[in-house]
Amino acid sequence: MPYCPECDANIDFLYSIWNETIHYQEHFSGSGFEGDVEEVDSELNGSREFECPECGDVILRTIEAAEEFFEEETPRQNPNSDIRINNV
């Protein structure tokens, strides 16, 4: 299981964070809004980031890097650290 390079926590997942703009459409006339709100489209603003669930630091910035993070054994920064997520 990999370790966070910032806090040295043993982690088995990352938080994936991104910003997205969602465009909605609704009808408005002189008598007010009519009908339902409809989602028209959405777009990713910037890039996706991956955060350590223990310390909250951004440690990766691409999906490919996040996949590799879990495929390879990440060496601990401080081998004497006893930090573990969920007391594992």
C-alpha cells in the first residue's frame, strides 16, 4: 500500500477534486419562469487534482499518475512514522 509523500500516512485511496461549470437553461417570459430547469452542458475548469485523505495536500495532478501511484510501492519518507489512516 502506498504512503503519502507529504505526511507519510499509509493510504488506500485519494480524493479526486475538480471544478466544473454546469450550464442550465430555463424559460422566462413576462409572467415569470415557466417549465423545468434543463442542464444544457458542462465543462471542466482547470485540471483534476488528487489529495491525500489524511493531510489534504495535493500529491498528484493526473489520472495516469494516480493509477501508477497505486501500482507501485511508494517508499515512506519517514520509516519510523506510525501514522496510519483509520488506525490500520
